[in-house]
Amino acid sequence: MSFSSELREAADALASRPELGAATPDLPRALRHIDGDDLVRLLRDAATLTRAVEKVRVIGAGILAERSARDMGQSGLAAKHGHRTPVEFVQSIGGVTRAEARRDVTLGASLLDGPGDEPGDGTGAGIDAPAPPDADRPQDWRAPLARGAAERHPLDRAA
């Protein structure tokens, strides 16, 4: 199934609910009148649509970060729109907190492939944090886990 079909199906499932035909101010009253099982189905349908829309938002935020890389300077997408960082731009577009915008940008960047068909390194470099220590070499996300496993916690040594 194509993504647009998935999105349309989720939106149609919600739109077909008669309770949602109420005016926005009357929505709480309309939803209070449905039984428990219908409410659960309604919430599941809403969650399905929310997840589909979040995919677009997160991937779009990652692409926005890609197109706003530091090396692009003022020609980067965020800079062209008057923002210092992609996170600041996503925050402005979405009306979300800085933490939510950073999460979207970081997650989106980690999901994207790099230029061409090379997988992205998932570091989120260029988002709004300093470049990784060795910016020329992709950082393996498992390296901190391996270091942590190799080093024992000081309290473990006493045992």
C-alpha cells in the first residue's frame, strides 16, 4: 500500500465517524455520548492517523536539516527563512517546543539515507550541535555501547 493510501485510509476512518461531524466547540459533548468500545475504536483510528502524519513531519524535519547544513551557510534552507538552525525553523513551523523540534530533526536525520544511496551516519551532525570529533569519518552508533560494556562501573569493582 502506498503511503498516500495509508494516510487517506486513516483519515477516512476518522472522517466517517458521525460524532466528528459536530462543530469543534461541540466535539467534547459529542464524544461523551459514544459508548466505551466506540471510544476505543475512535482513539485507535486517531492514533493511526497521528502516526502517519508524524512520519511525514519527522522525515520532513530530517530533510530540512539536510538542506540547512552548516556548510551551506546562508544558502541553507533554514537560513533562507531567517533561522539560525533547522531545529529553530522546525520549532517555528510546527509551533512545538524546542525539545520536540530537536527530537523530530534528530530522528528524521537518523532515518534518512545520505547523498546518493549511502546510508546516513545517524549522528544528526549539523542540526544545532557541534560537529562530531572526527567529522570526516562516520561515527558508529554502537561505539558508546561497546565502551560502556568494556568499562565496569566503579561500584561493580568493589563487589
